[in-house]
Amino acid sequence: MASRLRICHETRVAYPSPAGSSYNEVRMSPLTLPTQTVLDSRVAVTPAASLWTYWDYWGTQVTVFDLTDSHTSLSLRATSLVETAPPTPLPPPLDRAEIAARSTDSRLTEYLAATSRTTVSPDLAAQARSAAEGLDAHQAAAALTDLVRERVAYTQGSTGVHSGAQDAWDQQAGVCQDFAHLTAALLRAAGLPARYVSGYLHPSPDAELDQPVAGESHAWVEYWAGEWIGHDPTNGTYPGESHVIVARGREYGDVPPHKGVYRGAPGELPQVRVEFTRLA
């Protein structure tokens, strides 16, 4: 049964002194895919600015705007109405040797290479290969997700946006971003192309209709086994009607919800609020 969700994602940046100008990119517009249909999506900015959009290399819709007049704060409000589908049965995976062959000299190669946030030690990479040995792609993905979940505890505030997969493994703590980076790193080490997914997860799928619920943005992974298969390592589940995809890339650096620069004194971290309302 499909689910209809309204998502409101607000970000506010306050500057300690007026910023002379700022230049911004926003990735908060969900994608229309076989598993989800975007019925409405819009981004509003205060102070008012002219907005334009483009599709980046990774297939994400990006909203861009510049503020050239002095301003003391910046507010972003992205609202979306999305209809999502329940999970479908896993398709038969390709043979691991066939996956390796198809990943050579294709765009899949990009999803096998380590990045700054998905680099792990040679010992950990060898452990991933050992855990996946003799398993098909779905079994290997499940085994590597279990390896992450057995090692790393979900702990708010334990890492930052610049933390990497090895940091989460060593600290044995992280948040959804770290679970996704670490799982992607282990999948790649085992020869499975993997990409980082940025989006939303309704925290209370059984919430009453029209009842707003506070939540957060979320991250998970997709691995390629003949087609892309989603897996949420933080929760140990396959994505379903409570998941909404916004962007995919190699790691967080390819898909940040808000990225910008401004001319002025360093300020505090942005304040972020995400609210979900189940409509059907």
C-alpha cells in the first residue's frame, strides 16, 4: 500500500555580523523514481532571492541562489509531497564474477573507488572480503551490514560531517551518515559497487494521518547486483514506504543538503528542523 508524505525541511543560518554576500546550493528536492512519485516540491529562501535549478553529474536536482546584499541570517524552507511504494521482493542477483566484469570500464567503476570518507584500512578491507567470500551479492550485503551493526553503535554527536568510515569503525560509534559510509566502503572492498543515498526516513510510520512528527534527514546505501538495491544499515532494513530518496553519490560530499560560502565572520552551525506528516 502506497504512503503519501509531506516533508518540510528548514535550515537557518545566523551570522555573528552581517554577511556581505553568500552563494548557495540546495539539494532537498526528492527524485521521482519507480519507488516514489513527487507530487509537489518547492524551495523558498529568506531573504528573497532568484532561484534556478540544474541536474548535477550524479542525477540530483540542485537549487542555486546568490545573495549579494548584506544580510544577518539565511533561512531555507524545502517542502515536498511524495507518494512512496512499499518494498518489493529482491530480484535474483547477478553472479559476483559477472558483477565484477560489468563494473570494469563503466560508470560503475566510480562506485568501487574509495573516497576521503569511504577509505578504510587494508586490514578492514580484507575483513570485508573474507566476510563476503562465497556469498551472492544479497547475502554479502547483508553480511557486511551485520558486520557494521555489530561493531558500531548509533550515537548522536559522536562524529561530524567530515568524519570517515574508518573513524566510525575505530570509535565504534556513529550516526546514519557513518553507517552509510562504512557500509559503502566494505561493499566496495568486497567488489560490489555501492553508492551513498541521501534522503528522509519517517521516524513514526504508524503516526496518525495529518499529525506532524519531528524527524531528521537520513542516509543509507544502494549496491549494484544487476540493478541498484537499497539497504539501510542504520536500521538493518531494506528501504520502504517510509524512505524518500533525494540524492545519490559516492559519499556525503557529493550530496550535501546545503552547501554554500559567504563573506563575513565565522558563525555557528546551522539550525535544522525536519517535519513529516503522513497524509495517506
